[in-house]
Amino acid sequence: MNMSDKQLVRLSKWISLRLRHDPAGIGLAVDSAGWAAVDDLIAASARRGVRFDRAALRTVVDHNNKRRFEFDETGTRIRARQGHSIDVELGYADAAPPELLYHGTADRFLAEIRLSGLLPMSRHDVHLSADLATAHAVGARRGRPIVLSVDAAAMAAQGHTFRVTGNGVWLTATVPPQYLREPAA
Ligand code: HQG
């Protein structure tokens, strides 16, 4: 199957929906670590008229711009690396963060964030980036982007834990406001 970029994005969105948010909607079994059998995903999708084969799935996993998905070592199971709203325990070990991490958001959320800090909202964790460019792109999805710096070293020193996914996204439960720095106006 030779896929256009558009088809690739569409399939990636479908898989993201099914692996992160709504496997039950197509009767797909996802285990506690987020894994689904590749064959099940293909069959359950086909029943809903979304047809693709293993090669197409491999293309999505390999070419996804954010490397959102991964196969297990046997290649028979697939999961999203992060971003779930369904209840999963991904099993990433705690890791020592760099001094600074970044969070991109939209400026209209700023007043609320100043008060309550960063909250995971509908996801499991707050997502942070190690580089400014990524954070900027994340923020731009939601409006006029603004990038907040997170004093990760101070958070870690005060007992907050961090985990890093296989594609370099940093996860933490919440970021209280005192660890956030806004860009100079
Ligand atoms: C904001 C995408 C008000 C937060 C991206 C964000 C990323 C608050 C939004 C990944 C708040 C939640 C994660 C508070 C946080 N008050 N707003 N107290 N605390 N927010 O999408 O970090 O494409 O759940 O700033 O590229 O934007 O899914 O999180 O704007 O990597 O692979 O609430 O999702 O990756 O939005 O994005 P999200 P996010 P994927």
C-alpha cells in the first residue's frame, strides 16, 4: 500500500484515537501498559471501514513526525508512547530532568495557569519539552503560542518526579506555579 501524506496523517489520527482515547468504541482490547495486538487493531478498524495492512501501519509508526507510536520487540503489539486519556500505566522509569524544560501553551490560558500551575487536563500527565522549538509548536496548536520555562531542577530537588518517553517527551504530574517562568514581555 502506497500512502500519500494525507492518508498517512488520517491513519495516524485514527490510530491515535483508538490507542489513546477510545479503543472500546471499536471493541479493541488495550492492556494496562497501553499495548494492543496489531492484528486486533487491523481487524477492529476494518470492521469500521478503516482498512489498512501491516505495511501501512509500519509506515505510520516509522514516519510519524512525532514518533507517537511504537511496536513491542516482537512487532506483534503496538501502543502510543504518551498522550492517553484512558487509564494506562506506561511503565517509564523515573528520570532526572535537565535543569530547564519548556511548556508551550496559548496565551489565553495564562491567567489560569498563573493561578493553578500546569495541570494534565484530559491527559495523564503534563507534557514538557526539552527544546523551545517543540514547545512553541505545541503551543501554536491552541492559539497565540507562549512558551513557559519550567524549573525542573528545583522541582526534582523538592520531590517531584519526571519520566521521559521513548521519543523525548517529559512527563510529570503537575507543575505548581512557583516553578514556572514566563518569557520577558
Ligand atoms: C493547558 C500533542 C488552563 C495546556 C502535543 C494545554 C504535545 C491549562 C492544554 C502533547 C492549565 C492541554 C501535549 C491550567 C495546562 N489552566 N489551561 N491550569 N494547565 N493547561 O493537548 O501539552 O499530537 O492535553 O497548556 O504536541 O498542549 O497528541 O496538552 O494548552 O506533545 O502526539 O491545557 O499533545 O501531541 O492540552 O500537548 P493538551 P499539550 P500529540
